[in-house]
Amino acid sequence: MIRTALARILCGAWLATALPVLAHHGTLVSYDRDQQWTREVVVTRFNYANPHPQIFFDVIDDGGKVVHWSGELLPNPAGLLRVGWTKARSLQALAPGTKINITIAPSRAGGVVGLVLGIKDLKGADVVSDSVPYPEPAGAPAPQP
């Protein structure tokens, strides 16, 4: 009896620690990188949130109609902070109305949502990634170590 009770307790403890790991979504398998596309879009909103920041934007489709899209960035806020991408900087660089070029891998489930693979300004410079620091505006003081 004691062994059975102990086994149940240990099994319960193991499940309690293992289930949160299983609950994390599979970001990379949810999106179709073979169908990725890049277009000029207009930012409508940017959320600097956990577990992944989100961007909302408008795309003009082939028929000239505005289509509202959203995408999640693969780096989480901690990864973005490591390369100097703060919430204040993101809200400045991706303010509503800003035109950018975005590369998206659409959802395998369909719809108007995707994984953001890259964001560039209209001059072709990287705006954000988990390895590219946010470009300082011209005339801005250099960051202090």
C-alpha cells in the first residue's frame, strides 16, 4: 500500500512538472516556410508581449483590396532586449501608419496570420530580429556600456 501511494505521488509530481513543457506551442511547425512571401505593408499595431511580440498590418491584395494580417515574431522580448530592442524602440519604429517590408511564413491552418521572418524599412535595412540590433536614428547619442 505504501509503495502504491508513493508511486502515485511520484507519478503526480512528474506529471505536474512535465505538462507545462508539453503545453508550449510549436511555433516553427505551425507555419509554412515554403509559402513565405515579402510585401510592403502598413503597420496598424505592435504588441511587445510575451511569449512573442505581435504585429498587425494591412496588405493590399492582388485585387487592390486591403487585407488585415497579423504575425508573431519568433524572438521573445528577452531575446529582443539582448540586442537593444526595447518596448519604447519598438513602439517608435513600428508605430501605426509606418510602411515596412515584411517577410511572413503563413499559418498552415490558413487565415491571415503568420510567422514574421523579417522586417525591413523601405530602404532595405533590417528593423528587428533576434540578432540585429535596432538601428539608432541619425544624430542619436551612442549607447553607453
